[in-house]
Amino acid sequence: MGYSLHYLRLSVLRGRVKTGRSPRNITYPQFHFSSIVDNSPDIVRSSKGHGPGIIILALIPITAFALGTWQVFRLGWKTELIAKFEDRLIKPPLPLPPRIDPDAIKDFDYRKVYAAGRLRHDQEMLIGPRVHDGNDGYLVVTPLERGDGGSTVLVNRGWIPRSKKAKADREEGLPTSRVIVEGLLREPWKKNLFTPANRPESGQFYFPDVQQMAELTGSDAVWIEETMNPDLLQAYDREAKGIPIGRPAEVRAFGGHDHHAMDGPQEIPVRGYPESPAQ
């Protein structure tokens, strides 16, 4: 009996019964198979835009290319600028004309010049703080009154230590006789965003604003940086006596956006000496 029932079930699953007649009222499972080759895939479009991560990734190579290109152009600009200044430095110094057009100074930037006159110590201005060899101090800016029809110009005499700020402590650095100033004719400085504004009413200067200093002293907006030969022992002697210390007249490598960045305001060239009787 059990064997016949098992055989009957097998026959039903195969669609036939032992009697040979097709079974009635039997539902067989239907299977439908399809291949992805015969049916093209549906394209699903998203209504959302790309996230910020995709945009940032796309900007990275563009930014890197732009920065690289800018650095190449900037290197070429600096190389040409240094070459131009070095060419001017090897030329002999020129006498400073009685009257100078401030708009023409850019064509003579870094040109050696010399001028004779008296230093107006009563109109002296100290710019600071400025650091030289790790020591705090000031830049000494003094008008040079040329006379004989010549205009008064501003002279950056160099650096003095903070301990020599008072004029009474540096009498040797305040020549009263007529002097010859030899140095570099320079373009006015450009103030950056981080430098505070000068306070001339209280005698506080943080930045060499040539136009402002010229108006305060009745001078032309002409900026001269005196030069001196490099001498370590002489620099130590000047520091002890309060005589402004400078650097050689040379062009140094720089990394700033302004050509004054190559100099560093704490190391402005300086030299001043009494005029000889023959002159």
C-alpha cells in the first residue's frame, strides 16, 4: 500500500499516472527565465546633484596646476627683477639732482646716489620695533637738508639698539657738521595688512610711510637708504656708540610679493660721514 502511494505521487509529479491518463485539476509551477543579453538595462537617473566631496576632488588638480603655473611666472619675475637691480648696483653713484620727480624714482630704484647736506636730528623719526641679529631696536630716519636750491630728502640711516633710543645716549651718532650721504635711491615701501598705522602725534612709527613722513618734515617724498661696507667689528662699535648700523648695498634673495621683502627693514643699508674740506 505504502509503495503504491509513493509511486502514484511520483507519477503525478511527472504529469502522468499509472493508468496513462493525464491528471486533472493539477497546477504545475511556472518558471520564467530571461537573459540580460536579451533585455537592455534600465538607466536610473538621480535628481540629486553631486556632493561637495566630488567637487573638492575635481578642484584639487585644477588648483595644483594653477599654483604651479603661478610659481613659474613668479620665479621668472623675481629673476628678472634681481638681475635688473644688480645691473644698477655695479654702476657708479650719481649726484642726486636738486629736484626729483617722485614718479621717476621707479626707473632708478636701487640706483646708487650721493647727496650733501645737514641731517635734521630735530626731525628724526624712529621706526620700530625692528630686529637686527636677534636684538630689538629701531630704524633711524632723518631728513637731509641739502640747501643751495636742493630739496630736503628722507634718509634711512639704519638700525640702532633699543638701549640707544634716547639721543643723549648716542651723541656720536648725531653729526652736526655737513655730511655726504651715499646710498640707494628706493621706491616707497608698501604697507601690508598686518602692520599697524603710524601715530606721528605721539612719535610712534611702525612702518616707513614715505609720503606721510615727507609731509611731517616738509621734505620731498624721496627715500634714500645709506650703504656701508660689511665689517663685523665696525658694526659692534657702531652698536655700542649708537651709530646706525647698516648692510652692504646688495640684492638678496627674497620670497615676498614686494621687492622690499628682499631687504628686510631691520637691515637697511647705512653710511654717513663728514664732508671733506675739498668738497
